[in-house]
Amino acid sequence: MASDSRKSSPVVEKTNPGRLRRLLFNNTLIVMGATLASRVLGLLREAVVAAKFGTSDDYSAYYAAFKIPDALYLLIIGGALGSALIPVFSGFLGKGEAEKAWRLANSVINISFVVLLVAALLAFIFAPQLVSLVIAPNFPPPAKELTANLTRMLLIQPLLLGLGGIFMALLNGSEHFLIPALAPIFYNLCIIGGALLLGDRLGVFGLAWGVVTGAAIYLTIQIPALVRMGWRYQPRFDRNAPGSREVLKALGPRLVGQAAFQINFIVITNLASAQPKTLSAIGYAFQILMLPHGLFAMSVAVVSFPAMSRQFGAGDIAGLKLTLVKGMRQIFFFALPASLGLGLLARPIVRSLLEFGTFSEQSTDLVSYALIFFSLGLVAYGIVEIITRAFYAMQDTATPVTIAVLTIGINIGLSLLLLQPLGHGGLALSLAITNTLEMILLLWLISRKLGKLDPDGGQLWLGAFKIALAADFMGCFLLGVNFFLSEPLAKLSKFPLIILTLLIVAIAGAIYAATAWLLKVEELNTVARRFLRRRA
């Protein structure tokens, strides 16, 4: 039964479905375009890094060293603080209370920086112990020492990237999406520069310097946009700032939710550390998976979250449900064919993207094996992103956090169970299964909270069926490619392989688009109408 109706709002502005669809789609395209550029650079970054370091022990140490800085950033800023801050901040702006909004922003910026600084100093002091006991206990002593040294250097990153993450949340909360989406482009460019300019002389420390420089630019590029919006920095700790209690109240459970996500990856890193080459292979495979995830799922979720927060604040539960359903359909439309493509073309994709320099055929085998299993969870990973944000928009942190904590035990159990028969592929499969179970549970719980998401079955389930049918036709083509062309593809040299892989992907995409057009899939028709309107 639907349990939420904001009775305190006597007048509710109903959401216009057509206007909502156009607004969400336009903003999503802005974010998606910038994200595409960033993710393409991310792939170029991975190709450059792979050519320089392959699946070497040094790169595995670099990958492992990122776990502590990433955990600090993602726990304190990346998902937790951003999702806690946006509803309150955008609520003040929606009411025309800009002074309260910026006072809250300054308070969050100052307090967060101090928390990050203290956490980074503690991690700096205890880096050797954290590496030896938690992150990579099975590394040999030289690799542990290298990982600890890299960790200490990379701890500068969460300080800079953390403040940049707050600025991104403030801009997104004001529905300014372009600059935050562009900032990662410069981050990736700096890492590429570190690998190319410093890699030969400094090894993986050249990569670390690229990361630190990129994080500094990621932060500073967003400042002018915030200033234009009206932000003026105030160096004071304003614990009584309007909205601070609401942010803190929401922050605690979200920290737990982000911790669960990080623990799942630390479990994988810990278990894979017995064979460093497989650890770096998992890292490369996950970065490839993040291309479609960041491009499609995160773009939709980032755009939908402020809209759902605003709709809940206005008591427009029907509008919130509509935004959620539209978002899930968009994610499903893009993520399902991407999942099939990554899984069925894993080896030629990895060879085309990464097999340069020291990245050997053995490295390709290790990475593509993990990518096949990772791809099985791509759709679920995306749907979880937007449903979690729907709960956060309704100021319900307990439900998604409880489910996230539950996934820790499931992931640990599955990882231990699947590691022996499937190797590092079992660790990737464990995460995919865990994400799928999390999606199913969250779908069930959001339906109980809001009532049926799709009472007549037309908006969500019929649309999802059409998308799945179109993807099936594409999948059949890719299965045929695997059956008839796997051996010829394996024998091709680099350039012909890239051309043929691109051709296969283009044909698969055309089959998917044509079938979706025949089935009148709304998402494809929206893209087509928009393209034709621009051409006119």
C-alpha cells in the first residue's frame, strides 16, 4: 500500500508528463554528452596505462593503493554527503531562500574539509598496517611497501576531489549539470599526462602525480560556476546553519551504505591479492564496465535525483513515481544492450582497447574473463543507482542502507564460494549476483512504499519487455558472431581487429535500434524526434 502523502501541502503542482520527459531527457543528454567525452578519455587513460604497465605487480600495487583514498572520498563525499546535501540545498533554492542555501553550503565545505584532513592524516600514519592487514595481506613484502607509499601520496586526492565533490553536489542541486560533468575530463587528461610524461621516469608514481594534479583541476574548474550562482566563501564553522541538522541526520545512514559498497570491493581486493596479476585484471575490467554505467545509469540518476527531491517536497508523489519509472526505463534501454555487448564481445573489446605495449595476450585473457562476469550485473547496478536516489529523495535512508549492509554478507559468502571454481571471475560474478539481488529487493520495497509503480503495466513493464525483445535480437546476432568469427577475430592483427570490432558493434546497434523502432520503444522515438528536430 502506498504509505506517503504529504498532507501538509494543500496545493500540489502536478507534473506534466510531456514536459517532465523533455526536461529530464534534455538534461540527461547534456550530462551524457559530457560524460561520454570523459569516459572515452577514461578508456584512453586505461589504454595508455595498460601499454605502460600491463598487469604488472607495480600496477596491482597502484590499484590496491587507491582503495583507501577512494574509500575516504566515497564515504565522506562521493555518495553520502552529496546525496544528503542535495535535497536540503535544492529545497532552500526552490523556496527562494538562497542565503540559507549558501550558508549551509559553506558550513558543509568547512566541516567536511576538516573531517577529510583528519581521516587522511590517520590513514597516512597507519598506511602500512592498513595495507598488510586489510587491503592486500597476500602481497609479498616489496609490493606491500610500494602500496603503502603510493597510498600515502594518493591521500592528497580525497582532500581535493572531496571538495570538488561538494561543489558538484551544489551545482547539481541547482540543476547546473554541464560544468560538473566536464570536470572529470580534466581529471582523466592529467592521469594520461602523468603516465605519458612521467611514467618512464617515475613508474607508477608518475600516475600518482597525474591523479593529484587532476584532482586539483577537478576542484578549481567548478569554482567560477559556483561564484556566478551566488556562492561566496565564508571561513567559519557554522554548526547552526539552516538545514545542517537535516543533512547530518541523513548523512549517518548514507555513510553506512557507502561503507557497504566499499567493503564489497575491499573483499574482492583482499581475496585477489594472492595473485596480483588477477587483481590488476579486475581493475581494468571494472573500468571498462564503468564506461556504459557512467554514461547511461549515472547520467540518468544524477539528473533525476534533484527532480525527485523537489517533487517529494511539493507532495507530488505521482510525479516522483513518473520520474523514477522514466529513469529506470532509460537506464534499462541503454544498459541492457551494453551488458550483452560487453559480455559477448569481451575479448575483442579488451584487445582493441588495451592490448598495447606491455599489455600482453595473457593480460587480455585475464581482463576479458573478469569482464564477462562483471557485465552480468550492469543493468542491476544502474537500476540500484536510481532507486536508491528515489529513497533518498523521500528522506528514507534506512531502507537502501539496510539492503546495502545485507549485500556485504552475501558478497563475502559468494566470493568465498565462487573463488575456487572460477578464480577471479568468481569474484566478479559474486558482485554481479549481489547487485542483482539488491535491485530485486529495492524494487520490491519501493513498490511497497509508493504503491504500484506501473498500475496499468504500460509505462514500465511493457516498455521493459519491448526493450528486452529488441536486445534479444541483437544478442542473437552477437552469439552468431561468437560462433562463426571467434577464431578469425583471435588471429587478426591490431588494426583490422579494431575495424572489425567497431563494425560488429555498429551492426549490433543498428539491429537493436531497428527492432526498438518497430516495437515503438519510447526512448528510441524520443532520440529520433530530437535528432530530426535539430536537423530541421
